[in-house]
Amino acid sequence: MIPPDWSSRSSRRRTVCPNPWRRRAPTSTPGLSISTVDRRGFSSPPSRRYTAMAPSIDPQQFRDVLGHYPTGVSVITALSAAGEPMAMVVGTFTSVSLDPPLVAFLPNRTSTSFARLKDASRFAVNILAHDQEELVRRLARSDPRKMDDENWRLSPAGNPVLDGVVAVIECDLSSVAEAGDHYIVIGAVTDLYTERPTVPLLFFRGGYGEFAPKSFVVTEGRGMSGAVTQAQVLRSPVEQAAGELGGELTLFGRVAGDSVALATAAAPGGSQITPLGTRYPIAPPIGAQYVAWADAREQDSWIDKAIGATRDEIASYRRHLEDARRWGWSVNVAPDDAAHWPAVFPEVDGSDDAVKGRHAMVTRRMAESTRGREIDSLLDDAQYQVIGFVAPIFLAEGTAPELMVRLLLYPSVRMSKDEILRKGALLKNFAVSAAEQLRDSLATASAR
Ligand SMILES: Cc1cc2nc3c(=O)[nH]c(=O)nc-3n(C[C@H](O)[C@H](O)[C@H](O)COP(=O)(O)O)c2cc1C
């Protein structure tokens, strides 16, 4: 197996084959050679050898095609005979067998890191978290002392365990088989545990990313292309305004009955909460900004979607619509019991399951952040725990907005009425200038 291109996108641009572990391909017989080898000597003859006719597959095409398959990112760690920590980043870690419990990873035969690791009788697989990209960059080097500056502890089994990883699988080294220019290393699992139930780091097509549950992700080709193009135009204004307004700024577009996150940016040092593609159904209390300028029938059908709503709630949704029209922005205020949300997500979210935790967080945030507060009802001497603001973006006069912008304050901020009015007006200003930029860009595009 030739694993995908592990180099980052930027370095890949510099050279076609920038990574030493790929460049130094061994000159072994073409075809597949599988031999279980003695883990210390690597000298046993192959137990079985398959030498297929080597088909002419272009290596670059092989990498390009297999690069469509994402991997997780793990660090294999072990102690040397001298007690020094050793590490190697792999994207090829996989589970193999439940009974007996076996896992595997595939080091390149030229890897100097693996040349050191192979002498250890046991190792640990450290599964990296979504926020450990920098750690990968530091550890994906040949330097034998690369663990010197890292934070780790020794597990009871005697393996280095890196701080902040998602999970650890401790193994005895069971066998090493040759497979083309790589080895297949099998580990017999001796212990395994979750360290931090958060979303893991993923590697795909030369870049790093993280998992977002599918139900919140918009795939291409679902009426998105126009909206995404509009979002691209506003990408840098959104980034700049996020800093100025001091929160996460997200541009939403109306796509097939949903409000979809098209571009999002957090203020420097702030939390990025909303994954791109997050999709909220336009039903009360969500989407007043889109519906407030529509005709009475569309407003009624929006309110009809509030199945099970009480008379009071329906009256309040109607007031939200009036408010949106009157002020050109709305504010969302936390109910008292939600004033102190957990500072970190999703591990403190009450769920052991990272994906469920993230779902829960996004869903709860959606519900909490849409408790609109009528602006006219704000009291001069009161303080409010403000979660965010929303404002519509009008592309053409006299038509209902197809875009809106949301400022999410995380954690929520205590504000007086005056402060709320000022911040709301600033967001509205952003929405007006965003609309102007979009109109200009559409005019330029149609003049071409
Ligand atoms: C995300 C990522 C995944 C990698 N996966 C593997 C792998 O599965 N097998 C491998 O031999 N090298 C892999 N590498 C490369 C090695 O971690 C490391 O960069 C390289 O081996 C350094 O050279 P050395 O092994 O000679 O020390 C990966 C690198 C990165 C960044």
C-alpha cells in the first residue's frame, strides 16, 4: 500500500515529492511481497511471496486517487532501550482483529523513525485530537530527539502517552510483515482507553481537518452554488468584522427551506463554534430575518411550522417579525439558567461520545441562541446576558433577504440596553456594507 501524500498542501506546491519517507523508495522487486519477519532481526525469509505482474500504474495517479480516502492521524510512541521516548506520526493506523485484539500501522521501509521504534517490544498508538495539528508538524520529523519538548507521561505499561490525545491503544509488538515499500506492523492490544472524548484530527488531500456530523453539513450540488459564491465575496469582510465585533460572525444563506452557514470566522483568540455547512430549518424561532419582509402568507406558513407552540409563543414570534422589520436587527438573550455555558466543547458536554457531544452542543446553542428579546422591551437599568445578534442582508430593495449575518458571543456577554443598541447598530452597518459589496460584485460579474 502506498499511503496518501502526507505532506501539507503548501509544501506539496513546492515540490512534487517533498517528503523524505516517500522519496527514498526501496528498490525491491515489483509486485507484492508479504513475509512475516522476526521483529528484532528482520532477517527471516518470506513465508509467502506473491509476485504479481507489475501493472503500469503511475505513482502520482496512485497517490491522487488514494488521496480521496481520508485518514485519522496517530503517533506511535515507545521507549528506547536507553529509556528515551520515540515517536512516529502515521496515517495508516487501523484496527485489524477483535479476537484476538490486533491493530496495525504501516511504516515506510525507509523511515528512520521506525528504524528506531522497531527495536521496542511494545508501543502505544496515540490518536490525535482535532486541535493537535501543530503537534503533528513537530513530530513528523526525522529528529531522534523530537519528543524532548513535548508533554507526555509514562503509562503503567511503560509507553509514552502524549498530552491531549483522544485515545490510547497500548500494544505488544506482534509481527512485522514486508509489503512492497512498506511494512505492516501488527500490535497485540494490551490496554486501551479514551483520554479526551473529543473529535479526532483528520488528514485528507494534503490538509488537516475535523469531523462534522453529516446532518449539519451541506454537500455540493444542493442549490448551494449561488449562495457559496456570494459567501466567497464576503470572506475577508466577515473575518475582519468578527475581530471588530468581538465574536463569531457567520453568514447564513437561505437554501431550500434551511438557513445554512456559508462563511464563518471567529475573533482572534475566540472560539469557532459553527461548522461551515451547519443547517438550521427555517421554522420558529429560527429565520425571522428571512420571513419578516415576506408577504403575510409566507409569514403565516413560517408560524405554522411552530408545531405545538402556545398562543403566547405564537404572539412572541409575530413580535419577532415586527422587531426585525423595525430595527433591521435582532438580539438573542440567554435565559438566566443558561448564563454560564461550559467554556470548552464538546468534552464537557455531558456525553462520552464526541460526535453526539458536538451535535448536542450545536443543537442546544441553536435553541438557546434564538430566544429573541424584543428590543423595545429592554430596560434602561437592567443587564442582559447576550448570546448574539442577527441582521438581514438585502441584495435588492423590495425583496425578502436571502442572506443574513449572525454575531455569536461565546461565552455570552453581560450588556446594558445601551451596549446592546450600539452592538446591534454595528452589526446592521456590517450587513448594509456587505450588501453593497455583494451588489458590486454581482454587477461586475454580469458586466463581464
Ligand atoms: C499526517 C501524516 C501521516 C503519516 N503517515 C505515515 C505512515 O503511515 N507511514 C509512514 O511511514 N510515514 C508516515 N508519515 C511520515 C512520517 O511520520 C514522518 O514524517 C517521516 O517518516 C519522517 O521521516 P522518518 O520516518 O525517516 O523519521 C506521515 C506523516 C504525516 C504528517
